[in-house]
Amino acid sequence: MNEKILPDDITSKSLNELTDLADEIIENLENENNIESTSEDYANLLKINRLIEKKFQKNLREISDKTNLKIKNIKSNKNAKKIK
């Protein structure tokens, strides 16, 4: 895995794809006997971890916004029914 550089399109990958890639790097690190040759893999794993965190936060924000919008709609519908 040391020779493999992260692809440029890594930011466009889904959370599942990034998780699979991280799992692959972790598996390679666990099987590696030479710790000195793993520094690039650790760096790549950290980059992937940061991307996963950012995507997770973005998804969380989107879900929260959608939920808040639905709650507002429900409240406004209830208020409209009370007024009639």
C-alpha cells in the first residue's frame, strides 16, 4: 500500500467507500512487519479519517436541517388547523 497514493477523486467518494478504503489501509498496517515503511500509510489513513469526519458532519447537518424543516411544517399545519 505504500506505493499507492490516494486518488485525486477521493473527496468525491461516499462514506462507505472511504470507510472501506480506511479498513483496507488498517488491514495492511496490521500485516506490515516493517514499521518504518508505514508512515505514508498512517498519513493517508489520517487524511481519510478527516474526510470521513467532514462528510459525516455534512450529512448530520443536512439531516438536522431536514428534520427541523419537517417539524416547522408540522407545527404550522397544527396552528393553521387551530385557527380554522
